[in-house]
Amino acid sequence: MAIHMFQQLIDSLKKSPKKIVFTEGTDPRILEASARLLAGTWLTPILIGNEDEVKAAAEEACFNIRGAVIIDPVNYPDMENMVQAMVELRRGKMTPDECRAALKHGNYFGTMLVKMGVADCLLGGATYSTADTVRPALQLIKTKPGNKIVSSCFILVREGVGANTVLAMGDCAINIDPTEDDLVEITTEVAHCARLFGIEPKVAMLSYSTKGSGHGETVDKMRHAYEKVMATHPDFDVDGELQFDAAVSPKVAETKCKDSKVAGQANTFIFPNINAGNIGYKIAQRLGGFDAYGPVLLGLNAPINDLSRGCNAQEVYSMAIITAALA
């Protein structure tokens, strides 16, 4: 775990403590992470589930969750107000009975706790699929003003002597084949996210071509997206289209694009599609020795994040800190 980076996030939370919803309150990984979080005073877990079952699961696994908030949708006292609020948010797409039925499930109930201000953020997906975490967020939290899509970012950290290497990569998890305009939004969101983790973003919009050395639809897409980013965010340190070697190697950059202010020193990478992004971050993780944190969902009105169903308690703990820091 990148101790220095997470300590910075924890220090920020100590100044402004948050409440985080866990949609799967009886899961042992969630309970272990919650017990660790409760050792501090800067992030309060809200565990969704039957109170007796949550406490029994914690006792069986020997985790102390004293101080956690446990909320059962079955006997939630403000349920009717929540149903009415959800009906209004769905704008005629769901009846009160359909909303009431949906709110029996932790993913919808937890998302509405965030929407109604009971919690600051949500972390789900230990047993739910990504779609089951993202769908309620899109329907109820919705995208920020000016945003049309939800995207994602992975933060990659490799510990080194004296300093860590920290990179941001997007979109590696949500948008299968983003358009030029989608890529503009993704680039903006990933750059802002990078800053939260202490990265001053130097953004490379990646391709198999560097400045016209290759041709094809995806090359055009990345070049045009870069031009649109520069038109809307002239203050960004961004360049494209760039091959990965030109983006990270000063020697290659000197040969291929010596006038670039990004090439050879990029730390934030935008991929042309999910194939490239997913493969790219996993190569960095498995062969490059980086720890990967994410996907961090971007573009929503409140922080909602998704876990891998194969996650462990350490990953839950780390993602909880990241999610709360985004609030």
C-alpha cells in the first residue's frame, strides 16, 4: 500500500470527516475494513443489512464494529419519504410500488441514502456487479452539470526509494468505445482526479501513432479529441496523439516530438477504448510492479465507487478512503 499517498488522504478526512455507505453490510471483507476504519474517527461506516445479521457476522469473524451505523431497509423509519423522493427522481419511469421494491435492495437503498444526505459517498460491488452499482447512481445521483457520461480512472502506485511513482489511467472500465466528445470529458475528469492524488497531470492521449506517423479512425479520434481538449482547457498540459513510448521516454520523445511539453514525461494516460485501457493498466499492475486502485468512477454528483467481486479487505479499506476523499 502506498502509505504516503493514503496518509495525505486520511489527513484531509481528519479535517472533514465523512460517512460512507457499504451496500453489503454482512460481507466479511466489508466488516474487516469497517473495523479498521472505526479505529480512526474520520470515516464512519454505514452498513446496510439486518442489524442482528450484521452484528452476528461481525462477531463470528471477530471484528469490532462498535460505532458503525447499521440500517435495515425493511424497517427504515423514513422509507416513505425515500420512496417519494425516488419516484420524483425517476420522473414517471417507476411507480411508488416499483421504487419501494427496488429500495429493499442495498444498491438502490444505499444510493438514496447518499442522495438524501444521510451519507457522503458509497462503496459497493463486493457481491453486486458493476452494472448494479452504476445503474442506481446514474438514475438517482446523476451526472454533474455539463457531464454527459460516467467514466473511470485507475490510480497506479509503485513505491520507490525516496519517492513513489503515481500515475492515472482512464477510461479502463466503463466506456467501451468513447467518442471524441466522450474523450474530452474523460480527459478532463481524469486530470482533475489525478490532482487529488498529488499528481500534477501531464496528459498523453494515446494511440498507435505519434503526430501523424500512422493513420486510421482511432488515430483521427484521438487527434481530434486532443484538439477539442485544447480548445476548452488551454491551461492543461496535454498532448496527442502519442504512442506510449513517446509519452514516457525522453529519448523517444526527442526523436518523435521534441517540441511537446508532455511527451517523455507523461503521468496521466487517456486510452482510445476500453480494450486498450483495461489491458494497459493490467500490464502496468502485473509486469510493472504497480498497485492499482480503482476503478474510481468520475462524473457523478456524489462519489459512488465499485469494488471487484474478487476484492479483499485491504482493497475495500483503500477504496473506502479514496471514495471518501472524493467527497
